[in-house]
Amino acid sequence: MPSGELKYIKKSQLTKVALSSSKELTEEVYLISFKREFEFLPGQVIGISPEEDGPRRLYSICSGADDDEVKILYNVVKEGYVTPRLSDLREGDAIWITAPRGKFLYDDGPAYWISTGTGIAPFYSMFRSGLFENKRLIHGERFIERFWFSDELRDNFGDNYLRCCSQESDESTFNGRVTEYLKTTDHLPADYKYYLCGRAEMVVEARDILIGRGIPFNNIISEIYF
Ligand SMILES: Cc1cc2nc3c(=O)[nH]c(=O)nc-3n(C[C@H](O)[C@H](O)[C@H](O)COP(=O)(O)OP(=O)(O)OC[C@H]3O[C@@H](n4cnc5c(N)ncnc54)[C@H](O)[C@@H]3O)c2cc1C
């Protein structure tokens, strides 16, 4: 836990925080962090703006509920407003954040956690919070170097961590997109929950595949990054 009292951030209020670090993990993908001075539930998002009065965007928290630092994993959208500005920031620079919110939350029962790209963030937050029993984590990316947190995830999830790589292959990855895996795997229990997180195209396609394979609509829970 961070030292000192945890502050409550009012829903309507923007709070200024100083970055403790900003690292480019792979090309155009950054992990930023700042001291945690509030509580949140793993899976929640915060709004972030690099300017006090500028536009803000939502980002899933990518760290554990008890970690000292709040981390955010984002990819730079070249023509975007917020992310190119965020990527110019360095340790000590300010960002403005909203209170955490969101209902894409952990559930006790057996589940598949299915993500692409930075959509792994809410699942990583749940995992870092010690909440990953009965969970199978599937992460899709184009290149092997973009499976951030792989060693830690493999050590903890074992065979329940699956990497789907669409542009490269090695013996430790499924060769193809996440959606390809969902079409071909034999193991899709109808009584599991299926959590989907990532860009709209993946979430919509994966949802259609799951429904087509007999998963009840109510067992599919989505968080779309748009
Ligand atoms: C609930 C939720 C949680 C999110 N969590 C995360 C997260 O943890 N990490 C993260 O990286 N993003 C996340 N996002 C996306 C994020 O909120 C922004 O949309 C994204 O960072 C782009 O912001 P921007 O201001 O740089 O681009 P904008 O100025 O918003 O967009 C400029 C243009 O780029 C297009 N565009 C927007 N996003 C993308 C994209 N990802 N790829 C390609 N084109 C795009 C837009 O359609 C628009 O035409 C989340 C979104 C939601 C709704």
C-alpha cells in the first residue's frame, strides 16, 4: 500500500498527478505509472488528459489494486490527440486523471479472459490483484515481442496462458489470431464466462464466434476500446 492516506477522487473532479515513469515497452506502446492515491477495483478505467483542460480518454488500469503505483498501458494512435502528447511526457511531468469507474470487473467463476493488444490491461490488473483462479488468459498480438508481461504470466498461469500470434510463430504460440483460435479449439465450455477486451473488430468477431459455438449471450462480457 502507498504511504499516507488514500485520497478519494470525486467523480466530477480531475486530479493532477506526476508521472513516476514512462517506458516505451515496444514500438509505440508505453507503460506509464504514477503513485496510487486512491482505491479501485481491478478491471476499472480512469480518464486521462495530458492537459488540465484538454480532451481526455479512458484507459484500463494495468496494475494491482494493492500496488503502490497505478500503471497504464497504451499504444500511440499517430493521428490521435491524447496518446502522441502522452508519449512526449517524462518522469515528473503532470497528467490529469478522473476517478476510477467501470463495470468490467472480476467474477469468481471459471472464465476465459480474451484480449488483443493493450486489451490485456484489465486482466493483468486482476492477475496482479491475486484474482486469477479458474481463469484462462488468451492474448492476441501480431509480433512475439508484443506479449508484454509474458514471463510473469507464464509463471503464474502455466498452461492457462495462451499467446496467439498472427504474424510470427514459435513453439510457444498459437499461430493465428485469437478469433482463429476460438473457431478451432475443442475446449469452449458453455458454462464458463467469456470476458473480451480490445478493439471493436476483435470483440464483435469473437462474440459472434462464441455465440455460433453455443456460448449463451449472457456469458459473454465485453469491454471495447474505441
Ligand atoms: C473503456 C475503454 C478503455 C480503454 N482502455 C485503453 C487502454 O487501456 N489502452 C489503450 O491504449 N487504449 C484504451 N482505450 C482507447 C483510448 O480511450 C483512446 O481511444 C485511444 O488511446 C486513442 O486516443 P487518442 O486521443 O490518441 O486518439 P483520438 O484523438 O481519440 O483518435 C484519433 C483517430 O484515431 C482513431 N483511433 C482511436 N483509437 C484508435 C486505436 N486504438 N487504434 C487505431 N485508431 C484509433 C479514431 O477513430 C480517430 O479517427 C480505451 C477505450 C475505452 C472506451
